[in-house]
Amino acid sequence: VQLQASGGGLVRSGGSLRLSCAASGGISSFTAMGWYRQAPGNQRELVALIYRSGATNYADSAKGRFTISRDNAKNTVDLQMDSLKPEDTGVYYCKGVIVAIDSRVYWGQGTQVTVSS
């Protein structure tokens, strides 16, 4: 299984970006998929998570501004980021978890998001 993240870039404060995570073999097998952010000098932290059921979970900093969604037709998990702030800057990573008899975790490569003030 490979996860491919795309959609990062440079945007001004208040702008929007849409990140997309494509999974080889499709996304239906994943128990949950999410987006994590790592800012320079910081730990990687959860931004948003979506379960196979469609339930979602957001970091407090993302609530009201970011929306995570699953596109079963495209086999992607997308993160719509609106009202971006400079503190949203970082490398964004896509993560997928498959919980079966054991748990398997997959990470995509990061995509850089830079928000200028």
C-alpha cells in the first residue's frame, strides 16, 4: 500500500488550499485516514481524521476552518483548508490505518504548506 499526498503550496494568510491523499489499491480497506502536520522543530501532530464510517475528528486549531472528506470514486482523502493562518505552515503528511487482526500504519510522503502573513 502506498499513499501519495499532493496539493501543498504557498498561500497568503486567509487563503485556501486543498490537499489530496491517494491510496494505491483504494481507500476502502483503511479503518481510518488522516492528515498530520509537522512544523519546524515540532512534533508531528494530528490535524484531522476520518473513519471508514464517515465520522471525523479535528484538532482544535482546525475546527471550523478545515474539512476532511473521503472521495470513494477517486480513492482519495482530501483536506480542504480555508482561512489559513501562518501557524498552519508545515509539512503535511497523510496517514492510513488498517485495523484487522493486527494494526498496520501507512504514511505518505509529506507535502509542504506555507502560509505567509
